Amino acid sequence: MSRDLAPHECPPAGPAAALAQRISAQIPVLETTRLWLRAPRITDFQIYARIACSQRARFMGGPMTREEAWDDFARTCSVWLWRGHGAWIMAGKADDVPLGVVVLGFEPGDQDPELGIALIQASEGRGLALEAAQAARDYAFSSLELPRLMSYVSPENRRSIALMERLGAQREPALLDGSLVYRHRPRAAKGQLHSGEGGR
């Protein structure tokens, strides 16, 4: 359903837009068989809000209000400036349509960087989450040389548990704040990196 955008959700214009584009272009683009993992655009908030404001976000602190979703989206994107990793938008290679988000984040309470992923419902059941998560994980280890990478999963989130198992992540014996803790392990990267194509 279409809706009028709040002023802060609208893309900038003029020199501000040009500066935003130059900053975005510094974020690496990852290529998989079917996906581009690219820098978030302000227009991608619409797809993020579809996830965060729905029951699909029940395992990530939601459902959120639209304002809460905006704050969460902005915070996740800003991690690129401070830590050199953050959120990518999963977009289909054929049409660049956003399908979800994959994140190398670091939130309060985390002891190590975290790999997370969220998809729109229409993207489920196609192996896209595995494809995106593998690319982000491989980039974290091979390009960023992160020493550790974790995922925190609700015991009720069966899809994410299955994804962790397909990724080969090792489950830690102890819970963290009620969540299952998975430790990812490096492997040879398979996704292709296109540096400086964040404006894609």
C-alpha cells in the first residue's frame, strides 16, 4: 500500500544528494549468484519498514512503530562510518528490487560483531538468505579480517536456526539474554567483491 512519505524519509537534492552518493560509493558491493549486496539508500527504508513494522520483526524486537523502524534503520546504516561494516540491502541482480537486509552489526550488549538477516516474506524459501549470509560472512573474515563473528537467535525462530546450521555455525552452550549464540567460522570466500560500487 502506498503512503505519503514523512519529510525525513524523502531523498535529499542538490549538493547534499551528491555528498550522500559519494559516501555511499565507499561501501563495498558484494555479488552472489542471484544478488547484489549494496549500500542502503534512503528509499530502501520502505522495504525495511515493511519488515520491522510487521510480525516478521517479532524476533528482532518488533513489531516496531514506523518511527522506531527509522531509528533502527539509521543506526544500522551508521555503523559503516564507525566500524567499517554495517547493513547491505539484498537486491535481485535482474531488477535491483530490494528483497531484504543483511547486517554485520555491533549493538549494545554484543561482545563481538553480529551477522543478522531479515527478508520480506516473498523472498523466503528460495535460498536467498543463505546466499546473502554466506557472502557477508566471507567478507567479514576474508576482507575485514574480523577475528570473531556471532549470531544471536531466538529459540523460537526455527528458520534462523536452520540457516545457522546450513551456514555451519557452531552453537555455544550458554544462552545470552535468552538467545541462542552461534559462532561463525571462516571459509574461502565465494562471493565477488566490487569495491567502490556502493552507488549501484
